[in-house]
Amino acid sequence: MLNEFEIIQRYFTRAYTRPDIALGVGDDAALVVPPIDKALAITVDSLVEGVHFSSDISATDLGHRTVAVNLSDLAAMGAKPLWATLALTLPKIDEAWLHDFSAGLFQTLDQYQVALVGGNITRGPLSITLQVVGTVDSKRALRRDAAQVGDLIYVSGTLGERLYRPTPRVELGLSALGFAHAAIDISDGLAQDLQHILTASKVGAEIKAELIPLSSSLKKNLSSEQAYRLALTGGDDYELCLTVPPVHQATFEARAQTLACPVTYIGKIIAEEKLLILDRGIPMLNSQTGYQHFS
Amino acid sequence: MLNEFEIIQRYFTRAYTRPDIALGVGDDAALVVPPIDKALAITVDSLVEGVHFSSDISATDLGHRTVAVNLSDLAAMGAKPLWATLALTLPKIDEAWLHDFSAGLFQTLDQYQVALVGGNITRGPLSITLQVVGTVDSKRALRRDAAQVGDLIYVSGTLGERLYRPTPRVELGLSALGFAHAAIDISDGLAQDLQHILTASKVGAEIKAELIPLSSSLKKNLSSEQAYRLALTGGDDYELCLTVPPVHQATFEARAQTLACPVTYIGKIIAEEKLLILDRGIPMLNSQTGYQHFS
């Protein structure tokens, strides 16, 4: 049976040769070297078995998902992710599971050039907490409280489908720096997450439901109204919702197109502090509804 | 019933007015401003109910302990802790528990001027993961791989007692920068943790067991040999073990005295790559033994 040090050594230790990593896994703490003149963006997210995933998810998909949900948060700040730490709680040592989980984890970390620099493994109910640190120009970061009246509201990709392998929109967030005012990642449903921007920015929004880009499975399997409701209130899309001043609309759309990242205009920011959702002109939903862990 | 946003707002949100915090709790990520010319030290630790603590620990003590075990890791690097994120998994909403836990957490964070800048609350078996980021001069950081033959081995405080309120030796770690070569915090037992330094540094050590500073409860309740064995192999001391070159011995001891932090010489680093523990000259224990979560 492997002990915790052997597990870390075998499955979670990479020899990085990057100038920004002075000391990786294996000491009391990792040492990394931040660039000068940038702020650090720090985020953490946990995935708990039975809450965020069921036991039928593959370990590889779970490894991917662990990274994706965290990078999505940094994407929503316009931050460049650099370093991650992993806190893993395991009920037992299953080497096949560890192999597959770490493969999915590193595949996605590598894809975004994020280094796993530290962590902790302990015994307990299956739960995975990843913390990611990135860098961003503090003055241009895409904050929730920066939406302005008149901004155009965009969402990336399509909504309404819980995906095993969500795509964190890191490049979109980076390319929107200086062009978008505010952003959030859609993890609890568009209506609820957009409401966080509205509350923080002390503004409202008018959304045209028929403009919301629906996933193909939603369109295939549900009535139009059911599909829009699910797209508004479902979670786990990990797309971005951004507000863009009209003056930057063309640039923002062009940059998204360069990235082959679909973005769709769905409404605009208004002064009245409410969220108005219209279905072909008729009010559809006027309060936030979404996924809350304790509601 | 409070939802997750209300819990975060009520119990885990502080309005910090610090120039190094551009954006705290409440966005997709926190934004902090690191000092120029320092490396970042990043560490994470989890406390799981039934593994790291039993249900009889008070929520206040648990809040304290959560911070202390993480700061202890940064202390062992000689890093100055600055920012923390909390991932909390709770089986239910218990406001009295949340009140007491956050009180203990913030009391200890405040004591060391560490800001809670972000986090995540979810439903699940009780488990607490804190991640702390600090700063350190990368060239002087107290790494495990920096011990040298002839170094004097010191431990702080006393060993052999599992404490509800361990004291992280942050100031000692900071004051040892430039004077100690290597350091580790003692969380799995002195023998095992010292072995990590020896392995990383490719050296050995000769320890005089009778010099190990024993906690008063060990001295009171156990025979001399039992007490030394427990001090060597018990965990959760959260004291530091440091290696100091003889040329800096006087300065190191004087600085520790200034901090009113007891430090005790217990042996020295040798070239032969083994850990030799002598009890009044007689070999006592020559392999590492300590707490491992999966052994």
C-alpha cells in the first residue's frame, strides 16, 4: 500500500523547468516568482462526491473538471492562470483511480500551462479542492462591480447542458481585458450569476430570452420555453457572461471570433436595479433562480 | 435558512483596508498585490472530521487550528503569511458553529495579519481546507534540501503533546532567515519530519534523545523512554525543526530569545545518510516512524 508521500511522488509530482517556479511539490510550501506590476488573482473551488459529481463520473473526467471549474473563475477575472495547489481527500488508495484522475488533471493543467506546485492528500470522504493563482492587471480585471448602464450583455458558447468536460474560457477572458467592463462565470445559472453582477454594480438588466444560445441537446429535447428556463436557471455551464460598452462591441466580437469562441449578445444593462427577462417582449422571469448549495 | 452567499457574507467577509488587497471576498477571484522582489510561498492543508479532529473539538479551537497548521508550513519556509482562502464543506448550517468557527479563524488570522480574501462553501462531510500565500526572499527561504554537514539541529518549544491550540512559529521562521539553512514543521513526528530534511539534503543526523525538550505532560505521565519515543514519533506538535551552521549559532539563539521562543539544540547533521538517535549514547531508533495518513 502506498503512503501519502509515495502517492504524491508517483501521481502528483512534475519536474517543471519554468523560471516562475523556484520550488515545486515536496517542501512545506511551494515557492513561485510572480511577474512585476501584476496583481495576483486567487480562487478556490471544491468538488464533493454526491454533491458536485456522482460516482459514475470517470476519474479522468473528474481530474479535468477539477481544473476547469477553477480556471473558469480566473477566466471571469481576465486572469492568466499560473500555479495550482491540490487538496485531495480519499476514502481509500485506488491506484487505477489515481492514475486516471491525475492524467485528467495534468492534461488540462498542461493545456493551460498551469503548474501543480503543491498540495495535500488525506484520508476521508472523496473531495477535491483546487486552488489556482494567476496574474492580472489589477486596473483592467473583469470585476463583478464594474458593469455600466448601456453595456451590452454577452454570453460565450451555449447554455443549458451539464457537461463532464466544460471548457474554461481563459483566452476569452484574457482577450476581453480592456474591452469588457464586468464578467462572471456561469456556474449557478445565467439568471442568478448575472444577478451577482447587477447587485455588485448597482444596475439592472434586460435580457431577451430568445437570444440566449441554447445547447443542441436542449433544443432537441425540450419545448422552447422549457429550454430557455433551463438555460437561465441550470448550473455548471462554465461559460462567461460579460458586459461590454457599445464602443468596444466590434473589437470584442472580432477578438472572440479570432479565438473561435462564440459569443452572443443577449441584452443590455439598464439603470433600474432589476433583472427583466423578456420572451419575445413578454416578461418571463423577474427574480433570480439558480443553484444554491444550501437553499 | 441561510444560503451559501449569506453564510459567506455574514461569517467570512471582512472589509480590509490594506494596500495589498485590491479585491477581497465576493468576486470570481480575489485580487492581491504582491511586493516586488519577493517569491510567493504557497501552502494548503485540510482538516477532516474523524481524521484530524474529533467532533468534541470546539468550533473556536477548530478555527484556530485551521489557521495554525497552515501558518506553521509557511513558518517552516521563513515566509511571511499574507492572504488565505478557505474551502469549507459543511454537513448542515449551524449558525452557532459558524459563529464560533469564524471567530477562532479570524482571531488567529488577525493575530498574524493574514487576510481571508476568498473561499468556497459547499455541502458535504465536515472538512476544512485553508490555503495560505505568503512572501519570502527566494534565495534565503528555509528549504528542506539545504541542510549541510556540521549544521546544528534545533527544535522550537516542546514536543510530544497534541495541542488544540498549537502556536505557529511564524516569527521564529522569519528571524531565522539568513541564519538557518533548512527547516521543516513537525506535524508527523520529529523523526519522520527530520528524515524529510535528510533525504532532501542527502545527509544524515545524529540526535541525542535526552536533549529533546519534552512537554510537561509527557514528563509527568510517562517513563523517560516512553516520553522520548512519543516526542520522536507523535504528530501535531507544529514546532519547527531547523538546521543552523555553527557560525550562526549565537545569533540564531539570541534572535529566538528576543522572540521569547525557546529553541533547543538536539544534535547535528552528519555526512552518513542515516538518522541515528542516541539515548545517552545508546542507539535508540534508527528508522523514521511517524504519522502517515495511509500507512
